[in-house]
Amino acid sequence: EPAPVLVEREGGVLVVTLNRPDKLNSFNEAMHAALREAMDIAESDAEIRCVLLTGAGRGFCAGQDLSDRVTAPGDAPPDLTRTIEANYNPLLRRLKALPKPVVCAVNGVAAGAGANIALACDIVLAAESAKFIQAFSKIGLVPDSGGTWSLPRLVGLARAKALALLATPVPARQAEEWGMIWKALPDGELMGEARRLAGELAAAPTFGLGLVKQALEASFGNDLDTQLDLERDLQGLAGRSPDYAEGVAAFMAKRAPSFTGR
Ligand code: T3D
């Protein structure tokens, strides 16, 4: 069996490719395990300053591999509490907590957990042929992988409810228009642009970008006073970073900055 997740280093970018193309990169236990290992590298390797997540073949990710969930009459139902707790929730928490930007290049259909994992990334690019489907309701499930949290925030409650109840596919262009994703791109341009963007982020002041991400994610749970306090505290940290000193020095010297990520 080929590796269910491909992990490549391209400079400071960790390119993570979901790789079960015959199954539209749907998740089985082996793919979850391989993605955990990729996240271990993303978290622990200081040379890695940006993650680029994408899928092999014509799809991005079709969510859970449903062939692992087939039951015969009389069988105990699968324990989805366990698999969410063991697999999907930790992945979501790690993507959100990673103090480095995660770019998602949605190369094709993103369905179920696959859609919501994409939407959890920091900058989402999608091929024009890609679509996002909250497929859960078609099989009697609830949007997971943060979908019930991210969708209302990204597109509002009216659209979130219709998408989740009807499982209506959202084409990439519409996703961009609705503010669900950053950009839809012609299919042939997706990976080039995603690599360029990830490379740009990997050369940026990583420590500061991690704080930016933290502040924006925290804003949904905070009132303005709390958020202003958080900004003060994070700015205090940013202000002590070597990259901030470099940024100011480079600006004053009218030269390009050379950031180390610290
Ligand atoms: O169980 C838990 O752990 C709880 C967590 C749940 C998280 C979830 O993600 S639940 C939602 C699971 N996903 C879905 O319900 C989506 C199922 N897939 C589809 O609806 C369609 O495949 C797509 C809309 C994504 C794409 O449609 P299309 O027409 O482009 O492709 P296709 O022909 O349906 O799929 C191509 C092949 O991939 C096909 O196999 P075959 O016939 O060529 O051998 C198809 O069966 C397979 N495939 C696609 N999605 C899945 C899958 N096989 C297993 N599981 C899948 N999710």
C-alpha cells in the first residue's frame, strides 16, 4: 500500500498530501495515523515555518471512509464518539493551535470532515472545479471537525443551516464570494499559487504570524475589552522577538528583511 499521507519538505514549507486517491482521500485509521505524524513534524521542527495541505488525484478529501462503517443487522453500531475524540477532534485542535500558518490547496471535492478540515486551515485556496459539501446530513450525521463552529462564523447562520441540512455543494467560486475561503483559482494555477503563497509565509516572521493567528481565533470568544488585553499581551511578546527588531532595522535601512522565524 502506498503511504496514505505524503510529507515533503520544500524549504521551510511542509507539503502534506492526503494520498488515497482511489477513495478520494477519505480517512481510514492509517491515514489518521500518518497525518498525526505529519502534524508532529509541523509542530516540533523549527525549520518548518508553514504547512501546505492538499490532496492527491481528483479529490481533496471525502471525509470518513464509509467502508469502515458498514454494519450488518444485529451488529453494534460503530462508536463515533470514540473516533471523533481520537482522530478528528485532535487534528482540528492541532491545526488551530499550530503557531505557524497552514495553507490548504483544495484540489478537488472536499466533503464531510474533508470540507471542515479544509475550512479550519488559515488560508484556503481552491481549484475552480472543487466544491465543498457538508455531506453529513445525507447519511444521518452531524457536521464535525469544527463545521458547526466554523460555518456560521464564515458564512452566517442562514447559509450554514442550509448547507448543513441540505448538503448543497458549494463550488469554489461561490465559496470565495461568500467568504468561506480566500481564493478560487483556475485548476492549472492552484498548486503553483499555493506553493508561492506558502513559500512567502515560510519566509515571514513566523513567531509573529503565530500570534496573529492566536489573536484572530480567540476573537470569537472574547468581548472587545478582553481582546484588547490579549492584543496588548501578544504585542508585548511580538515586540521582544528578533524578527521584529529585524523588521524595523530593515525598514529603516530600506532593505529587504531577513526573518528567521523567531
Ligand atoms: O465515522 C466517523 O469516524 C465519524 C466521522 C465522520 C466524518 C465524515 O466525514 S462523515 C461524511 C463521510 N463522507 C461522505 O459522506 C461523502 C461520501 N462521498 C460522496 O458523497 C462522493 O463520493 C463525493 C461527493 C465526495 C464525490 O462524488 P463523485 O461522484 O465525484 O465520486 P464518487 O464516484 O462518489 O467517488 C469515487 C470513489 O471514491 C468511489 O469508489 P469506486 O466506486 O470508484 O470504487 C467512491 O465509493 C469512493 N468514495 C468517495 N467517498 C468515499 C468513498 N469511499 C469511502 N468513503 C467515502 N467517504
